[in-house]
Amino acid sequence: MLRTLLLIIFILCFSYFTGLFWFLFCDLTGKHDSFIYANDLDGKTNYDKMILLTYFAFTTLSTVGLGDYHPVQNNERLLGTFILLFGVWITSFIMENLNNMITQLNSLFKNFEQNSELNHFLGTLEKFNGDKKLTPLISQRIIQYFDYRWSHNKNNAIST
């Protein structure tokens, strides 16, 4: 959960700073046909500018690009192209982190699944032995063996 929260904070902060950089870049041109004037950012409050630019940067970095806010000048389009290319890398980084989190979450339940299968195996042994119960010592030693094997098997990833 903490990694997910940190990933969300990273995405929001990165979008905010990219939007801030975009605003500064467009403001340096000072032309009246730039992104700032085309979207009437000069007449908005700083809070509204922050929300709009973070939204614009997030949709651009995620390569969604909804089109409601878009570059107007050629130099803005050129910078937007690099932001889109960088967004592909960022999106790949985020997806890799999400994939790792899901894999780790799935591995938490793996021992439970294996212990469940081991209990089915022990029940099958008892059934084939004429419903004779295994002694607790034998059952415990079998469980200890498999717990050790599952936790120390270095070839487990390729053996399955």
C-alpha cells in the first residue's frame, strides 16, 4: 500500500513540475499566440493555472493527450514531442512498478496455496492407507520438509 501511495505521489509531483516547466517555457516566448494566451491562462488564478497545467502535463505524459489543451506554436510542439517521448518512458516505469507490486502481492499467497495442496496430499495418503490417520509426528515432519524446500528452492522459478 505504501509503494502504491508513493507511486501516486510521484506521478502527481512529476506532472506538476512538468506543467510548471511547460508554463515557464511558454511564458518565455511572450507571444500572444502561445499556449498561455490560447487557453486564457493569463486571466486565471494561480490555483486554476496549477490545476490546468498539471492536468495538461498528466495527459501528455501518459500519452493520452485528450486534445482540449494543446501546443499552439512550433517550438511548443517540438517540446511537446519530447515530453510525449519522455512520457512513454515514464509510463513504462510506472507499469513496471505496478507489475512488480502485483507479483509481490501474488507471492504472498503462494505458500498458502502450497500448504493447501499439501493438506490435500496428506488427506489422499490417509485415504489410500485405509483411512488410517497419519501420526502427528509424521505429518509435522512432512510439512516441515516441504516448508523448508519451498522457502529454499533456488530453482523454483524455472521448475514450474
